[in-house]
Amino acid sequence: MMKTSLTALLFATLATACSSEPTESRDPCIDGKCDTPRGTVEEMCTNARVPAMDNARPHFTEGGVRWSCRDVNGVTTNNNTSDDRGQEYCEYFTMLHTDGIPEVITDAQGPVFCDDATPCETGTCNQEIFSCVTGTTVNTSKKAAVLGKNIDNRDAVTGLDPQLSAGQLEWLSQNPTEKVGECVFTSWHKDITRKPTGTATVGGHTLNAKTPGADNLLFRMMVQFNSNGAAQALVEDCLQPGKKTIKDGFMRGCTSCGEVDGGQGCVPWRKSDPSVCTMAMRVAECGCELSVKTAAGGSKKLNLAKSADLAIAKELFVPTGRRGFALGAWDGVDLLPTGCRYIETGDPKTITINGVSIPDANAGRAIVACDLRASHITSATAKDPKEACRTTYGDEVVVHVRAPGPEIAEVKCDTTKPQCAGAVWDFENL
């Protein structure tokens, strides 16, 4: 479900590896295809544990679980229109004003020189770089090109390569601070079909715009497992104790994840799946009881053996009233990295669970746009600006899965069991 961003160096490494014969299961290149990580469940979980249990940025907190939008190492593009990146309940793509980027005019010797005494035959003289150019600013009057946006349930995307000219690349290198587009991150769940009422536009595209050349909504995720239903299914599937022989809490949860439907229902190499699975597993291991408030003003203890009560429990952790998981930063669910902003969808600031409406200021904050600058388009990302988005912002835009708060539910656990006090999924309890 979620996939990683790779630097130019890693791209080169993978390309080299794919050109040779694979040797071991942990080699990310199998049969010449480098798109998702490989290995045994133990190998994949060992790798997944590194970001999840990072002391500085742990996935597990008192308020829930979280992870960054950036895919794990080994998740790559397959070609210009087939791309596995965007599996962490956070799909992302690039909006680039391709046609609006000026060019530095060149001849056989390179950029055409100009100054006060040497005017340009064509274009205008940019005396900061003493070169003739077709323009001094990016023209944003037309809609931005959409690069790397998922268009179906698998890995087909709009083209990744904007096909920039040599003159445009030169202009970008000479104007590094100029904004040339947007990096768009979305956690709008695929199965949440209600349309936004917000009036914002991004790169000239409205919130209800269709993906160019396709029939799906531009800002909604398209991969099937990036859905509300898939996340609720994870909670249900993992709501049972892990193997007692595995002492490390995350490894216990991740291994459980790898055994769900033979590793198909819960993918252990992702950052999202094993984190959600570990959270649910700890609720089961500590004998936690859930009580939910009722419309009549009382409280109801849920019997998770009953399908109706289990459905309420899943709704508590993954409410359908939210457009998707809230996007934020490591420092808070309502914060964003520098250069990023929320695209307000117009959703209500409340959600309703079990007939009870509760405030939720972040219920609709599932779309984030971050500034794409000329400096982000380098020799390594010129043919794949989506990689620039992953490299620049992917580690800092964070998906937050929030535990139910006291305004709607109470979680009581058996504190006589080891490490079962407080939020049993918290970092310190694993």
C-alpha cells in the first residue's frame, strides 16, 4: 500500500542491479522488474521496523499511529506510464506548468550572450545571467500538466516525463527559486465518493476535476487498497494477539500482518499496514474493552464478537465521515512542512459515529499541495518530477491515523498485563 521515494543514486543502483542476474530474495530486482521490495516476511519486517521504531519520529504515539507519505526503498516506477509509488494511503503526483516554463535561447556555442551593448535578436535579455530568454517568469495562465497521477486500480499513471527542452532546463537552473508547479499529496480514500464542495484550485484544476485523459477524479486515490474499507479490514484482521515467541512488539505485529491472507490482505514491507496491524494487535493482547457513546447520551460497551459492534469499533478507528486519513507533519496533525498548504475540501468540521456527532477540525484535510521550485528539477528528476516531490516533501508530509478520543469512546485495558498501561500501542509499550 505505500511505496518509497528514491534518490537519483538509488535509481542508478537499482538500474544497475536489474541489468544483472538476481541472486538472493532480498535483492529488490526480481526477473528484471524493480517495483516493490522482496524477501521473506522476517526480512521485510526487519526493514519496516527501522522507520516505525525511529526514536525521533516513531510511528506509534499516544494519539494513534502515523507514517510519512514517502514510499519505502524498493518501490519504484516501472516505466513512463506505470508506477508503483504511492502505496502508503497517500498517493502523490506532480503538477508542472510545462508549457509555461521559459527557455534560455541557445545556439551551437550554448546560451546566447546579451548585455546593454549586445541586444537579443529574439527574446529578451536577462541581464542577471547575461543570456537571451523567451520569458522572465513562469506563465501559469494555462492548467498545469499532471504527471504521475494514478488512473486505475493498478499502477498505470499519467506520463512521468514532461519532456522539457534543453533551453527550459537551462532556465530552471538559472532561476532556482521560481515556483514551477505543485507537489500534490492526497489521502482521499478511493471508496469515499462524495465530492468536495471547496472552491480551491490547484495548478488551475478544480477539486472535482477529472484526471486528464482519464475518467477518475484527479484528487482522489485510485489504488484499491488505499481505501477506507481496506483500512477497516486491517483493524479487524489484526485484532488478535501476536505470536508469544516473538518478543519485539513491532516484529510481532508485522509478522501477523504478513500472515493475513497470505500476505495479500496486509503487506509487511509497507510502513502503513504493519503499523495499523500492530496497533490493533496490542488492543487484543491487552484485553482492551471499547465503550462508545450513544445518541441517547449513555455509553455502550462493545462486544467485538458481534458483527454490529465490530463494525462500530472499526468506525471508531477509521471513520467513513473522514475523507481520508488526516495529512500533517511529524510535529502535529494540524501542521505542515514549510512550503506546503492544505487544500480545503469544504467538508464539515464534524463527524458522526454511532449516531453521535463530534467535532473534528481535520476531517477533510486529506489533500496537501507543496511548492515545486525550479531547483527541485535537476538532472536526476527532469524526466520524473514526481521523484522530486517524493524526495523533497515525502518524508515530511505525514499520514495520521487517530485513535478514538474521549469525546466519543473509552478504551480500558488490562493493566495487570506487561506494558498495557495507557495507550497500549504507544512507542514505549512496544
